[in-house]
Amino acid sequence: MLRLFLYLILIFNTANLYSVTEYYNFDSKIDSKRFDNLVHILRCPTCPNQSIYDSNSLMSENIRDEVFAMIKSGYNDDAIIDNLILKYKEYILYKPKYNGVGIWLWLFPFFIILTGLLILMNTSKKFRK
């Protein structure tokens, strides 16, 4: 039983032996590190909560190929991210760019609760008199 368990661990861990970047040939280590960084911060559009580095879906492979081609063409990281945002919207980023809407989404429920408490206090004072 222990042997079977060890074999299963060995089989399932072999998928993690090779990095995604090893499948792509880069001219320099800097480009390889850029690619590795980009595939970790980009989300797979079809897989729930997986980066394109972790995902094995066809969509992730296509996006990795796109990133590889853009790095080879000389695009900088911001241009690559902007290009992918145009295609896949901001959902592709694990950390979306700050645009000010998020703070209102977080504060709105507290504002509603505070408003409700003020109305409740005001109406309870009227009924006491």
C-alpha cells in the first residue's frame, strides 16, 4: 500500500518538474524571466482562478504563445499587458489596474448601513415623543 502511494506521488509530481518557460526558446535570460513573470500575473480566461502558467487549457497555450511572440518582437511588458487587456478585458489580470471604482464598491454597503441606522434613529426619536 505504501508503495502504491509513493508511485502515485511520483506520477502526479512529474508534471511540475518542467517549467512552462522551458518549452520556449529565448535569446536571453532576461526575456525568459519577463515571460515567466508575465505568465504568472495573467489569468486564464477559461479556468477558474488559474494563471496561464498553471493552466493546461488551449486558451492558456494560445495566450502563452502570444506573449512569447510579443516578447520576441520586442514589446515591453506594459505593451504586452495592454494588448492582452484589449483582447480579453481586465479579467485577464490577477491584480487589475486601479481605476477608483473599487473603493466605491467597498464603501457603498457601509454608506447604506450608516444611512439606514440614521433613519432608524430618527424615526425612533419621533415615536418616543
